[in-house]
Amino acid sequence: MNTHVTIIGAGLGGLVLARVLHVHGVPATVYEAEASPTARAQGGMLDIHDYNGQLALEAAGLTEEFRGLILEGREAVRVLDRDGTVLFDRADDGAGARPEVQRGELRQTLLDSLPAGTVRWGHKVSGVRSLGDSRHEVTFADGSTVVTSLLVGADGAWSRVRPLVSDAVPTYTGRSYVETYLYDSDTRHPVAAKAVGGGSLFALAPGKGIMAHREKDGNLHTYVALAEPQEWFAAVDFSDGATAAARIAREFDGWAPELTALITDGEIAPVLRTLNTLPNGHRWDRVPGVTLLGDAAHLSAPNGEGANLAMYDGAELGKAIAAHPDDVEVALAAYEKAMFPRGAEAAADGDELHEFLFGDDTPHGLIAAFNGDDEPTA
């Protein structure tokens, strides 16, 4: 096979694609805007699902390595009322299908599985254009360019590759998350640590909530959800960590102190994460020589599926290319035909989960779902 695959973005989806291609002897290069693997924090915990994320890692030949990353006990779930009353508490019995790992460790495992030089760091894309005949030119911020006959946009929500196939752009959902961390919580923040327990915590009210997860070394990663316009968040001075934390915490006046401590006792300045989505069912007509995966293709409200789906996209695309070495267009068409409904289903699931979390019936609808067959995937 003479095709060399050019992948934009060294997130989990792009790296799984590169790894699956490598397993099948197909050359690929990944271009990443970040200067190095450690240029920024890689987020917190991921639950890797047995029906997509784990299958992707199996296709990449990394199941054993993945198993070595699992943090035992983190599938525990509890739901607290705003006064701190425990409404639901389920321990991790080890029988779950969604074991938890640290995103950064999983990413490093994927990087370690690739030949040296596969990822080109410090290559921020400034533009892409079609040259015709299935060829595309990618221009980087330093002025360098690369021409490729097979371009994959694995570059997330604000993909620079997406405009080659679609005019769609992400739009704000009306909700944002604010992230904080409490480190070494069992020693430094024992009251908050006790409230969170061994896995995930949900403390919810219509339109807002405090969610937290126990990571390695007793670190607590908190996501504060607020349904406010972007202008509201723009008025919060996030450059002043203490002031920002106090302003966010005011939205939870009267809540139990062990819950609001997850905001006010944060040991980093709160980080704003606006939630944006592409249109549900986003798809495009086949454009020769280019495709998308993960959030670049089907960005949806967070529901625990994003990273899993990106990895599964990468694995399925890699297998399709390897199966059709002499006709890449057949491979891309087959991949997209399966990927479009997969992304649409995940978007619908995300909307349903957010109704469980922040709708008028919360937290009771979420608890009923945890107790029943229609369990949310987060």
C-alpha cells in the first residue's frame, strides 16, 4: 500500500487510529499543536466501556496495557442531596463494564506504542485546502506545509479540517462546567473526601450541580455545572482564582459545606469549560481523500462517551483502511456510513443524560435510572 495517512490531532482518537494502522503495516504521521506530550494536563478519569473503548484498545493490541492502568474501586457512585444527605450509594463490586483510568496515562500508553517520530509535536494547523484529485495541503503556523492524499481530522471540537467537508460549527449549549481540584484529599480535605467517597459524586438541582470524582493519590476532580449564558461567565474574573471560586460557590448558597468546599477549597484556579455541540446527526457528503473522527465529527454534550467513541472511530477507520489498501475511498465510505448513526446515537444519549442530571426531576430521575435498566452512561 502506497497511501500515507496524515492525522491532525494527537488525542486518544488520533493515536488509536495511528496505532491500528501501525499494527496493520500502514504508515501514518500525526501532527499535534502541543509542543510536547506534557505541554498541558490531559484531564481526569475516563471510564472505558466494554462496547466501544475497550474494543478499540483490543484492535490496537493494547488490552493488557490498558488493564494495568485500571484504578480499582472508582466505579462507585453516590448521589447526595444539597444538604449532604446520601440519597444513593453504590459500591464498586468489581463487576462493572466501565473501569476507570487516568486519561493522561492512557494517552501515554498509546504514544509509547507508536514508532519514534510518528507524532510531530509543535505543529499547529493554520489552514487546509483542497488541491483536487483527492489531495489536500495542510499549512502549519510556522509556515511549513504537508500535502497528503489521505487526511484525517482528529482535532476536536474546533477542527481545522472539518471545513473541508462541512459548514457546521459548534454552538453553545447554554451550560458550562467549572473545574477545580483538591489534592491529597484524605489528608488535606477529609470532610470533602468523605462526601465524595470512593468513586463519583453527584449533588444536583435543576439547572446546576456539583459533580466530583476521586482520582489517583486521593485527588478530587470537581465539575461544577451551571446553566448560564456565556456573558454571565465572561463577567467572572477567572484570572483571580479565589474571587472566581467564591463567585461560583455563591450559586450554591445554603448547600452543605462539604459540597461547596469542593469549589472554595480548590487548589488551582477554577477552569471554565463551555459545553458546545455540533448539530445532532451531523453528517456530510463523501469528500475524496478526507474524513473526521471523534469530536471533530460528532461533538455532543458530555455523557461519558466522547473519548470512547473517538477511540472506536479511530479503530474502525484504521481497520477499514487496512482492509481496502487499494481503494481508500471504499474504506472511507464504509467508515462514514457506520460512524454517522453512531455519532447521532451518542448525541441523543448525551441530551438524555443531561436531562437526568439537570432537569426538573433531578436528582430523583437520575436515582431511578441508576436503580433501573435505563442507566445513564456517565
